[in-house]
Amino acid sequence: MAMPQTNALSEESPSTADIAVSARNVSKNYDNVEALKDLSLEFPRGQLTSLLGPSGCGKTTLLKIIAGLLEPSAGTVHVNGQAVTGPGPDRAFVFQDFALLPWASVIRNVAFGLELRGVATSEREAIAEKYINDVGLSGFEKSYPHELSGGMRQRVGLARALSVDADVLLMDEPFSAVDEQTRRKFQEDLLSLVANENKTFIFVTHSIEEAVYVSDQIAILLPRPSRVSDIIRPTGLREKDLTTIRRDPEYLDIVDEIWTSLKTYVE
Amino acid sequence: MMNRSLLLKLLSAFIVFGTWEIAGRIPVSYAFPTFIESMKALFDMTVDGRLFAAYGETLKPLVIGVIISAIVGIAVGLWSGLNEWFDWLFSPIFIVMQAAPLAALIPLLVMIYGIGLTSKIFVVCIMAMPVIVLNTAGAVRNTPSSLTEMGRSFQASNWEVILKIIIPAASPVIFSGLRLGVSAGFIGAILSELKITPTGVGDIITYSRSIADYASMYAAIFSIIVLAVLFLNVLEKIERFLFEGNNRGYASD
């Protein structure tokens, strides 16, 4: 069942790296359904880890447990060495459906995380302004979400998560609801974000290509019950030129290999 | 654009009142006055102050009843939308209230609370409250879960989630419940004046009918409809003012 480890790809051992988030023996049951079973996984600091797997493999469940939005039935999650008991200032969440307040303008949406933390209006709007600018939405501060395209909405969601300046960014299939061209642009932007911000990214996706393109580490989850079947580190790709990665034989090999191992689980 | 919609509204009014006038002139019934006769009666009533005296009476149970229904209704609705146990406990009462034939309950109310203001307020509340409660509860339950999760992920307290996410998200449906509740309240107020003791506008209707002054009767009915429509428009303005972005559609549209 488990996929053979590809030696060439897993040179760096996780124990040597600084660990920002670790899940230890996490299980989650919904009534009688085992969503996660005894799952352990470590997320190195400053890197992007993808959770990849077929639908129903519990990757979103794991992300929400790390976020503190769901309680595990067993096991613990540690962020910066502290056990997670609920949502905290050290983590920020980017939602698949953006989760923007439709009655609030872009700037209020971006500042909403800070608003909930009791930051004064002028201060939080100054911070929000900076991140609106960073994600390329300046000029849209007074717009309402329904006036924006899907890609722009997710930029608002991203700016909101960045503005609270959390160590760990949790992204739940953030690009699945935007069109293909926007998605490619997002993936490139995400890579420069990982390089420039000293944050740990945990990224849920069902796209193999996307995972290989953006990740420092890919955790492959298999369903029923969910477990980590393999960890792949496409470290070789990270030094290569962004524009040619998609033609790179190493990239293609990893994509192919992951697909072969997942194929049997896709109905 | 603005002018065209105004023009269409005027045209629509003209068609309705014109039809009324024609039907009155045929006449379709001896008891059906023309539009012009009715308006003349309305004018007379306004001038001699009878209409104002009548509304002084009618508005008392109506306003008190609608305010009670709005406050209690939204509070109970919020609570039962948030708490399943509370919902199971209280929703059936309002569903029964909504389904019950009110006219049949009026003798019971009169027996308990007499023929005074209390009974009339009860009638207004029974009419107005259920739809407010049920709409509010439904809207709260249907708050997109990703919005509340978003709030929690940014460490919102339960109160902040309710005040900053759930209530604004539910407000369009809460307001549509309020609108329905207010118009039901108008029905209740008139019904109570026709069924309990003839006072206010109900008195004008009953009395004018008994002396065959049908023009005055229709004038009174017409005035209450106009008042209800005006009130609903005011409510819509308040909603626009409070929740600006809601009128601009939803992000998921």
C-alpha cells in the first residue's frame, strides 16, 4: 500500500530542520466514521508543506484541527512548541470560498482580523492598506466583494490572513475556486511569498501539479482512514527557474510518480 | 431611468383607480362606491378630524404590538437559531401561532384579558410575531458556516461572531420577516377592532357600513392600506441605511 520512498527526493531529513508545527498521533472521528487515524506529521519552519490526496482523505480536517477550528478525537498539535487548544494569533486561515463579509468593503474585510483583535481603526486600516497594496488591489479599498472577480476576492482573503502577521498560514484549497490563468499567477506569487515572508505555509490541494510546483514538502494522504502514505521533498526544483519548472524532467517525474500512487484511490 | 419607474408607478395607480372608478360607476354592487366618492369621503374625514382621532385609537395597539413583536421576535428568533434545544422548545409554539385561525381565538383572548387594549395588543402580536421569529431563526441557522469559521479562526469571541457576522449576515431575511410581521400586525389591529370592540378605524368601517355610508367605509380601508405601504417603505429605508453592502448582493453571487 505504501509508496516506495524515492531516495533521490528525500535527502533532507525533517529532524534536522526547525519544526514550526507538528501533529502527533492525531485521530478524528465523526460519529462512527474515522476521518483521520493516528496521523503524525511535521511542518518545517519557513517552508511550504502541501497536504495532497484524493477527496475524502481528511486533508481539510487536518488543516482545521491545526487551525483549532476542530478538536481532534485523540492526539495533539503543537505550534511553536505549544499545544493547540483553539484558534490563536500564531495562525491565520485562507478559505476555499474566500469567506469575505459581503456587506463590508475590501478594506474592512482585510482589516477584519485586526478588528477582532481590538486594533484601533486608524492603525488597522493603515496595516490593511499596506497588504491591499502588496496583493495588488490598491484602488479597490472601497469596493464590495461582489464587485470583484474570484481571483481578486481571494487576494482579499490572502491580504486579511497576512495582515494579522501570523507565523503559520493555513490555506484550504485557496486557488480551487479561481480560473486557470489566475491560479498560475497565484502559484508564482505564493512562491515569492514563501521566499520573502518568514512564514510557515500549510497548503491543502487536490492538484498534483500545483503541489509539486509550489511545495518544499508534499505529504500524501490516503483515505479511509486517513494516514500519511508518503512525504516527498522536491528540493531540487526549488533552486530552478520558475518559468521552466513545468518542462523540467524532475518535475514531470514527481508528478507522474504521485499520480501512479494515487490512481488506485480515485473512483 | 428614475423618471421612467415613477411614470410606471403612476400608470399602475391610474389603472387600478380607474378600474375602481369604472366598477363603481357601473355599479357592480349597490355597496361599492366609486373611487372619487371614496376619496371625497376620505377628504371630509380628514378635514373634520375624525380620521386622526380614529388613528389615535388604532395605532396604540398596533405600535405597541409591533414593537413588542419586533423586539421579542428577533430575540427569540436569534436564540432559537443559535441553540438547537431552545429551537425545539419554542419553535412549535410559533408554528402553531402562525397556523391557528386567529378569529377563532379572539373570544378566548377576550375571556382572559377583557375587551381593552391588552387583548388587542395580543391579537397584533399573535399576527406579527411568528413570522418574525421563524424568519430570524431560519436566517441565523443559514449563516454560511465558512463566515463563522472565519470569525473563530481570527479569535472572535462568541459575542463578536453573533454581532459582527451572524446578525449582519441574517439581516436581509430578518428585515423581510419584519416587513411581513408589520403587515400582519396591521391586519391584526384592524381585525381586533372589528372582532373585539369597534374603536378607531375599525369603528369607522363598522359604523359606516351600518348606516350604508359605503364611501366612508372604503375611505377608511383605503387609508389603512396607504399607511401600511408607507410604513413598509420607511422600514426598507432603515434597512438600506443600516446594512449598506447587503443591497449590493452577495460575494457568492
